[in-house]
Amino acid sequence: MKKNDPIISKINFAGKDVFEIGTGYGGFTLEHFRHAKSIFGIDTDRETVEYLENNWPYSQETDLVEFREGDVAELSLKGREFDVVVFSNSF
């Protein structure tokens, strides 16, 4: 994902509850979501989720950041709401 993606650059993440599908190692997440109210990310790779849990720069400051290992098709989000959902460069 390019840092200056023409679609993503139009989204205002400030103060938003964001759900990212396919977080990977979080480069995209960190670049674009640093001003979000909360972040919930999912990835199928345990290694990347563990990396994010241990290295995400904002996770020590707030409990409003959550990363989970799993398949989004099997994920129950009952009762959760998001302002922005991003699914990019994942397959």
C-alpha cells in the first residue's frame, strides 16, 4: 500500500473507531490510524498478531487497541460498531 493512496488519503480517521482486516505487521495501520479513537485489527497469521501486540507503539498507552488472530469470515462482532472498515492488500 502506498503511503499516499488516493482513496485512503480521503478518509479522516481522527476520532473514529476503525476495524482493519489483514493487519500484517501494522505498517499501514500505524501510518494511517495514529489519530483514530480505537483500532481493532485481525490477521490470520499468529506471528504478525503477536508482533503487533508486543510492538504497537500506542498499545501501552491505551486499551483502545486490540489485535486478534483469526479469519474474518468466522469472527463474531455482535454488539461492536465501527466508523471505518479497511480491507486492503489482503488475500
